[in-house]
Amino acid sequence: MTGTTQAERDAMARAFTLARRGPLGVNPQVGCVLLSADGTVLAEGWHHGVGTPHAEVDALSKLPADAARGATAVVSLEPCNHTGHTGPCSEALIAAGIARVVHSVADPGPASGGGAARLRQAGVDVESGVMREAGEALLGPWLIAARLGRPHVTVKWAQSLDGRAAAADGTSQWITGPAARADVHRRRAAAHAVIAGTGTILADDAALTARAADGSLFDAQPVPVVLGTRAIPAGAAVRSHPREAIFLPGADLTEALAELSRRGIQSVFVEGGPTLASAFIRAGLVDEVLAYTAPVLLGGPRSALIDLGVDTITDAIRLRISQVQHLGDDLLIVAVPADAASVPALAAALSTPAPTPEGRD
């Protein structure tokens, strides 16, 4: 590695800005700036959506033939190395005579990754990981989903101090206070989808919308997903959601997540009650837990979680607490699996609306 120049770092910041012009979806948002040997900007490009040229090719298309020879390509994501709807960007850069590539984030895709290695093999100087944290924040949910191979899963529940989700008669509105409930709706709005089971939909007529304290809807709304086989009435609140609801059988949670991934959903917020929450945990499909805990004691049989397949203490599902936050009188405990691989925080996802379905090409 030779390090980067100020012109290249400025170009990377510009590439991040260009990337945001592209659509959200299964494809990542990517920007590219082409620099001359003296650091002058020659051309800019970004990915415009499925089936269109990738950012590098978009930038190259704005130059006459051979005008990019000896230039530097500054790209927010490692150039791809596969053929989908379009050809490999690595090969396009090599053919154009690009002498140096500076990229921020490595492409984690098993098919699309490897562009940096191909470029080096062809004699192109490659600088990787430049302004990586900013690049990962830009890619947000796409990067998390790409690394996991499925949507990022957050499971949320509200509980009493003694771990109950409801009183003995089933009433639960409200265990937590207004500040905690407002936080739930903020996080619900940030997720690409919110998941509940048919039991919750039928029992509570849950709308699965993200709402302000006055009941008005947020502009950003998650896609409502209902798991289960029981029929949902035509007049159910979830059928009036601003986003069209997705109904899935739910018996196979792995397949359900795969289907959501195919539809362009990269982060899900599970709010389906003890049965669904426990099923996701038992299946090992949870990346983040949000436990909203109120200073109230309820006793009784209605636990926040049910059977997790833990028969002895050595089988306990160990978590690592990543955040503790006071919300009015309540406490939010955020935890992740103790053995979880490092993935970028969902800071970017908390301000990223759900995408429209499209595919990485």
C-alpha cells in the first residue's frame, strides 16, 4: 500500500455523496470519481439502479476513448468481479487503462467480490479500506445483509422487572411508558420490515405502523410482514397499512428471511410476542435484542420468552450488552449474541427507509 493523497480522500468523500443519488435496494449505492495523475477530476459516476451500468462504468462512459488511461478510479465499494446484468467492473477498469484504484469497503459478496485481487493481478495499483467507517455507514443495511447472507434481525419485547410480558389475565397495555413506546416506533420506522405472527395480528388487531405520540404516521414506514397460516380478516388494520403487507407461512424462519431478502428487505424488526420472539432466538437467527424493562412487578405465567431449548445452564444463550439507555422510568437493554461476528452498527439503518425491491447485478 502506498497511502492516499488529499485529492484521493476528497474524491472519496465526493464518491459517497454521488452514491446517495442512486436508489436503495438489494444493489448497494456506489459512487466513483476518476482523477488524472495530478488529481484533477476527469469524470464522476454512480449506480442508477438495476440493469444500469455500475458507478465505475458510468464514470468511464463520460470520457472519450483512452482518456482514462493512467487515471485513478476512486470508488466507494470494491469494484465487482462478476457478470450479472452487466459485466465485471474490474475488467472495465483494466480495459480502460486505469492505473490505480482506491476503494473504501471490500465487497463481501461471494460472487461479486474479488475485484481488488483481479485488478492487482493485472498490474493495477490498489489501495483498499480508505475511509472505511464512513463507507460502511453509507452502505448500512445492504452491507449488513450481504455479510450475514440474510436480513439483519432485531427482536424486541417489553417486560416487567420480573420478566413478564403481560399480567395473568393477558393485559399488557401498557407495561412501559411513553418514552419507551416512542423509541419503539422510531426503531420500527427505521427497519425495512416489521414482523408479527398471526396470533398477535388477530389478538391485538396490530397495524404494524410507525406512529408519533399523537397517532399520526411517520413518513417512513416498514413493510408489514405477517407469519402464520391463520386467515387475517379483510378489515384487519394491517391490511390498511401504507405499505402492502407480506403474508408468509412462517414455519421455516430461515426460508421466510430468505424470501424477504429476495424482496429487497435488509433489516427486520420482530414484534410478534413471546412465541415468535422465542422461535427466532431458538433458531439462532437473532442479531440484536431490545429488552424494554419497566420497574413494575407482575408475577404470573406470562413470560416475555418461552421455551428456548435451554435445558441446563451450560446451554444458556449468552449475550453481550452493547447499550443501556434510560427512557423515562424504563430501561432499554440492547444486547447482541456473545459470539456474534463484527458487523457495522445500524446507525445508518436508523435513518434509511425501506427499499423498493431490485436485484444486485
